[in-house]
Amino acid sequence: MGIFDKIKHAIFGEAKAAEPVAAGAPTTEPAQAPASPSAAPSPAPAAPAPQSKPVATATAPGTATVDIVPILDAAVKKSGQKLDWRRSIVDLMKAVGMDASLPERKELAAELGYTGDTNDSAKMNMWLHKALMKRLSENGGKVPADLLD
């Protein structure tokens, strides 16, 4: 598992953990009640929606968007540190309980396709934060517009 996947899992973890439960419920119900064909299709579409809505907002059938702001704000509060995840890749990584060392950030930069000088950590960090926000957005994260430019 790469650094990006670890960050994504740390942010989306609760939302993704709820999906198998929601998906598992309708599979079990129709298997238990095959004698009633009209009743079996009805619970399948209805069951996943109420279970997934508290965690994620559905944008299209089969697609859910996870709002990263409350998740990361809660992670910062839980950390007990003064972290600015909206502007700092280091603070974002710390908020989700990851190692934010330079080697880890260099590895993340390689994963995300950074072509600049990794020894210029300030420039790399700014690029990493923007690239991470974009990639989270592409992978189902609801990212504020001001963080996507």
C-alpha cells in the first residue's frame, strides 16, 4: 500500500468501512426470502441508501462522495495539536496519524508524479498538498474548491 493509499484510507476509512455493511445487508435478505419475488427486489435498493447517507452523500448510482473537511477537522481535534491541514501537507499527514518525515513526503511525491527538485522541500510540499487534494477529489473526496486550484 502506497503513501497516497494510506492517506486515502485514513480519511475515507470510516466511510468505506460502512459500505460493506450496507452492501452485505441486501445480499443476505434476498437469499433468505426467495419465495417472494416482489419483496426481494424492494429491500435491496432501499437498504443501502439509509445506511450510506450518514457517512457519504450519493452523487450518482454506485458513487459516493466523502466530505473530507469534517473528517480532517475531527482528526486535528483528536490529535490535540495545532495543525493546519488546509495549507500544510505535513500537518495533514500528522492529523491522520502518519509519518510526515521528508523521506515519506518524497515517496508520496514520487507516487503522485512530482518532477521537481525533491531537495526543495518547501516547493515540493506546496505541490504535494495541491496534488493530494486533486487526487482525493478524483477518488471520491468532496474537497473545497479553494483547495483544488
